[in-house]
Amino acid sequence: MKKSVLFIVLIVLGTSHTLAQNNTPDHKRKQDITTLIDQYAQAREKKDTVLLKSILTSDVDQLVSSGEWRDGIKASVNGMLRSSDSNPGSRKLIVEKIRFINSESAIVDARYEIQNADGTTRKMWSTFIVKHSKNGWKITAIRNMLPAGQS
């Protein structure tokens, strides 16, 4: 009898735990996150520090393709402005994949392209860690990657 009760309890707990882990992304959350990444690209393009500060968490960190780490919102925003000045061109981020960790956080992979003044395109990848708070989705980490063989 004790084994039967234990077996039933384990099934109930296992099933409820599995159902609680349902992180199926819905269209609205995906759209909100895609909009956030679009806002980031616009803020970078326009060097809009007000918009940047509104979409980044205060403890944001960023690892850029040169290997520089930027810790905190001040270092990140200042670094973004320096980078936009030293790498002028039209920036485009194309969200490829959104993977929800839970209902309040996700990993976003995007193609990152900078159209240079000379007509060439710098093609990279960016991964964003985003989290949801009472003020909506915000970026808490950014990782930029330059594929091997590109400069």
C-alpha cells in the first residue's frame, strides 16, 4: 500500500512540475522582444542615450567582438557610443531565434549587420539575454560575435 501511495505522489508531483515548466512562447511575448531588439538597433543608430537607458537593465553587461567587457549601464552606453563613432554605418539586427528560459527571461539570437560607408557589410551575430519586469522587457546582457575569418 505504501508503495502505491508513494508511486501516485511521485506521478502527481512529476506531472505538475512538468506542466509548470511550459514555456511555450506566445506570439505577443515574441513580438514584444523583437520590438525591444528593434529599439536597441534604433537607439544605436541614432545614438539615443535616453532610449538606450530605458531598454537596458542597470546591471547590463556586454562582451563585444573586440573582446572588451562593458559592465553596468554607464560603461555599456558609453562603449556603444564610442563603437558607433568608430564603426559608422547603418546597423540592422534580424532576430533569428527566441528561446524562453521561463516566463520572465529569454535568450535572443540575432544576425547583426553593419553596412559600412564603403558599401561593404560587416556580418556578425549577437545574443541578448532579456528579462521581463513590471516595466516590460529589458536587455540585461549582450554578446557580439564576429565569425572566424572576418574583420
